[in-house]
Amino acid sequence: MIVCSCNVLSDAQVKSALGGGATRPRMSSIYTSLGCTAKCGRCTHTIKSILDDVRQCAAIDRRAVAA
């Protein structure tokens, strides 16, 4: 699914930009790793939701491993 129409970024690209990166990535680092910059800003809410989902899944994985 396209989440940024200005840069034509998909949710899969955003998720891949998060893989193996900082535990608390900044929006700017996501754009930078994908070789672009934020333009109109309408995608920031969706990208933040993706970030939150990835963080939540990582927390669940860490708890499962610790158990």
C-alpha cells in the first residue's frame, strides 16, 4: 500500500527502513534511509502508525523470548 504519494513510498518500504535500525527511529531518518525527504506531510500520521506497530511487535517478541 502506498503511504506517501509525494515520494511514492509503500508501507513495505517504510518497514524495511526500520529493520535493524535504531530502537527509536526518527521520521527524518526513515525518509533519509529511503533517499527522500518529507514534502507535504500527509503521510506522517500513517508512518507513525507503522512505527508504533513495529515497536509493539518488537516488545511482544522480546517478552516471548524472555519467558
